[in-house]
Amino acid sequence: MWPFKRKEKIETRSSGTGYTTQVMQARADYITGVDGVAELTGTVQGCVSLWEGGLSLADVDGTDMLTPFHLALAARALALRGECVFYMAGDRLIPASDWDLTTRFTRPVAYRLGLPDTGGGKSVTALAAEVLHFRIGADVNMPYVGQSPLRRARLTAGLLQVIEMALQEVYANAPLGSSVIPMPEQPETDMNDLARGFRQFRGKVLVRESVHVAAAGGPAPQTDLKPNDISPDLSRSMTKESLASARASIEMVYGVLPGLSNPSTTGPMVREAQRHLAQWALMPVAAMIAQEASDKLGAPVALDVMRPLQAFDAGGRARALSAIVQTLALAKEAGVDPDTAMKLVDWDSV
């Protein structure tokens, strides 16, 4: 007999919000953010190019480290991955291809960075003050992990990829332009020679023997000799409508108005789409980049994409300026303080 009672072993399980769960979820988010679906479609790459061009042209005040090259890299990484990390090595920024971080109260405190280089990259350990970490679409459970627009619209991105893959398979394998021509009874060798004369796979004419020829050798009915087209009819599957809807949804996720890709779009619509992209999509990202740079560089940094992109109504601004000048002149003639008048309408005279 065992001299003492064995203690019951208490099994310890990980909670749903424990450290292991957070690490596994962070790694899963990292993987899905990099290898998201629909990244290689033309619609996504067009939106990413707009992000790259818009942020690379931004006016940067307060630092010389954020060059157009680095802003373009950050824009592409944010659009496809949801986050971007730069290592501050002296007076220049080095983009990181891979990273792992440690947090304290949801704020990163240390990084293990993988820096790309020819002949193989290297790993560097750095504190949070030495790293610029840009992220968008962060979740409340993991505010230190960014999410790309494609991951936030996974259903639409998957639909777009499936439709384009289906169309690719159709155009690669379907017998487009092929037809079937019934022929009267002939020797098999003649039928094979006639069919072999059509050499191309696309547009090939298939020859089959008529099934309505009488046994006594009578002529076949004329309706039987009518050629039949075997090209697939994609209009019934609503491929065009589904593809247009998926593209429009992806463009809206990136802040691009779907009217910009409409073949019948007009100049005012193009300008409005550019204004919407700059004001509601790129300007918040620029503000986030400026805030991160200000905290890490120790000097106030400001980014503006509205002025270089001319994403504003020039005529409306001119009319507004003319009205303001006339109103201020009238206020001065009437003896009204301009600053007081501006504050009454929630405007700042500065």
C-alpha cells in the first residue's frame, strides 16, 4: 500500500484571453495579413497604386527621414498587410520584413526585427523608441496588430478571387468559338481527315455523323445539318454583375469610389473620387504616421496629402475666399470685430 494518499492533479487550461491565445491569434493575423486572398487581382493592385502615389506625394514637415520612397513602402505594406515597421538606424529608416514584439499594457516595448539584405537578412533587437510601427484597422483585442482592408472584407475578397479564377479557367480550357457540324454518313477515315483539318484548339469545328440519315441512304433533314455552337454562355451565371459588385466592394474598402473605374465616368466624378480618397482614406493614415513619427523622433511631424494631390474644389475655395474677404470688409466698415464674428460661426481667423 502507498503510505500516503495521492493528491488529485488539477489540470490547468489556458483561458480564452490568455497569453498563449493572444500569441497564436497574433501569429494567425500576421499570416493572414500577408497572404490574404485577392492580393494579385488588378482591382486590388490598382487601389494599392493609388495609396502609394497619394502617400508618396505627401508634404512632410518636421523631419527628413520620411522620404517619398519610405512613404510608398509604408503605403503598400499598410494596404496589403495592415502594418509597417521601420528600424531607425541613425539618420535613416530601414524597413523590416518580419518582426516579433513584446507589449506592456498593450503598448509595444521591444521588437525582434528581421531586416532584409542581399545574401540573407539579419535579426536585430530594438526597443520601441527605435522603431516606427504604423498600423491600421487594429482590433480592440490586439491593438498592436494591424489588419489590411482585404482581411476586413474577406468575403468580398474571396468572391473576387473565385470569380477571376473561374474566368481564367473558362478562357483557358473552355471550347470558345467551337461548333459542332452534323454531316451525312461518310467513311470514318474521311470524317477524321476533315476534322483534323481544323488544327487550332480554339475555334475548332467538331464534325459528327448525322443521326437522322435513313437506313436506305435517303437525304438527312435540313434541320439536322444546322451547326451548333458549344461556347459556354456566361451571361446566365451573372458573372459580369458579380464581378462588378465584387470590384466595387473592394474599391470602397480602400476608399476609392467605384465610379472612378466606370468606363463612362466624367471629369467631375474623377475629381470627386480623388478628393474622397485623399480626405477619407489617406489623410487619416497620414495623421497616424505623423503621430507615430512625432512620438519616436521627438519633434512635431505633420503630413498633408490634400495640397499636393489638389484634392479640393478650387472653384469653391475661390468663391469662399471672395465671400470671406467681402464679409470681413463689411464687418470692418460696420465696426464689428472680425475675430468675434468668426467665432460666432465656429470659424478660426488663424
